Amino acid sequence: MGLISSLLLFPVAGPIQGLEFILEQIREEAEAAMFDEGRMQAELYELNLRRDLGEISDDEYEKLETELLERLSAIRSYREALTVPGAPLEDEG
């Protein structure tokens, strides 16, 4: 695209490019939060504390702990797959 057409299309293309940039930043932040191993470990610690304080039952603790451990395992598998060239990524769905 030439300079003149870029200038003429700026009122339309500028906001679109800005929106794309913002959406990309949001996606990166969401991925960082979703794949934060430290956050999962903190949630496990908090869950253990809640059980020790009697806020949740042992059955509820086991259910939530299993879910958190599965998520932690998925995070570790995903990161491991990123470090191994050519390794297929697991489906996160």
C-alpha cells in the first residue's frame, strides 16, 4: 500500500489496527494468566488452607484439588510441548 492510500485510508484502517493491537494484548495477558504455574500452586495452597480452617468439606476439597492438579498438569504438558520442537500440543478444550 502506498503512502497516499495509507493516508486516505487512515480514518478507517487506523482504528481497526488499534483494535487489533488491543485484542492481541488482551489475548496475551489471558494466556499468561491461564498458563501461570505459580497461580495454580497458590490456588492449591489456598484450597488446602480452606480445608484446614473447615471452610470446605473433605469431599469438596478432593474434587477441587483434582481439578486444579489436572489444570497444573495441562500447563506443564503445554510448556513442555513448547520446548520440544515438533511435539504436538494437547487439545485444551
